[in-house]
Amino acid sequence: MPRDLKTAQRELDDARAVLAALEEQVRDGGDVTPKQLADQRELIAFAELRVEAAQRTETRLREEERAALADSARQAAVQLIDGPGMDAIAAATATAVDALTSLAALVYERNERIAEVGQTLTQLDQDMRANGAAEGPWGTRRYGVWGDHSRVAVPGTGAADRLDAGRLTTAVVVAGLGESPQGREAQTRHMHEFNGMRAQMIANLVEAHPQLAEALGVRQGVPA
């Protein structure tokens, strides 16, 4: 008995075609006996049963394939849920947070120093104008330096500009995510979702992935 449905269906079609040919011979006065017709109809009935059997076999095999695929997916899902993957991500997250914390601290420290030096220069510039030692801004250029709270410069040497920590850390995120389609999609989501929703975004992330709470500095559902 054929196991595949195509073979069974082809045999049924062939049997029906033979019966049709025999019946046509009868109509044309050919030498066809009633037994030949009856035998052919029995063959058709048997072929129909084989088609049904093949259909059942195919249905069973498909169900077995689906069950096997689902079981493989279930095992993979269990590994994703209970396996060490999120622990590794939490550790990497903590490392990234520490690195960004160090980066931000360096930026803030540098910006404060620029502001301090710039404040000194601003006050000196104001004093020079008040005492007639300079007619316009940046009178301190005569001493080879000038600046304000966001920039200090030494002509011939260069300038130190205030760094925007937000832009810098965002640039780090974008650079880290990369140029792959997944990275591009993550960058777009970062730009749209982060602005103005820091606390809620972190809370939602930790709710979905509790393993990240410690790395993100979250205690009792409240960002630290």
C-alpha cells in the first residue's frame, strides 16, 4: 500500500480513467463484460480507501513533525528561561553601566574645570573692560588665553570645549549597537523611547528581566 498521498491519488485517477474508457467502449458497442466493469469499480473503491489511508498517514506524519519541532522549541525556550544567558547579560550590563559611570564622571569633572577656568577669564575680562584695559570682549587674549564657562582657548595651542555627556553617552550606545539591521532598529528605538521616559523605561525593563535590576541600580522598583 502506498504511503504517500500523491501515489495513491495517481492510482485512483488511473483506475477512474480505465473505468471511463471501459464505459465508453460499451457505448461504442465494444466487447466489455459486466464483470470487467464491476471489477474496475471495485478497484476504484479500493483505490479510494488507499487515498484515505495515505491522507491519514500524511496527517499523522505532519502532526509528528509539528510535535517534534514544538518539543525542540520548548527545550530551547526552557534553556533561555532557566539557562545562564541572562546572568551573562546582567554581568555585561553591569560592566557597561560602570564604564558609562566612569565616562560620565570624567566628563563632569572636565566640564567643571572648564567652567572654573572660564569663570576666571570672564571675570578678568569684565574687570579689564570696567577699568578701560579692554574695549571689547575677550580682552584676555593679550595674555594668550580667553574663554567662558563652555570653552577656554589658548591661541596657537588649541581649545578645550565643554562635553555634552548626554550626546557622548548616546554616541557610545549607537557605536556599540553597530550598523547591522538589528543594531539600526535598536538605535531607532533608543532615540524614540529614552527621551523623557527614563524611570518608566528602566522599570519596564526590570519588570520583564528582573536579573537586570542590580546591574541597573534598581531597588524595590525605583531607579537609584
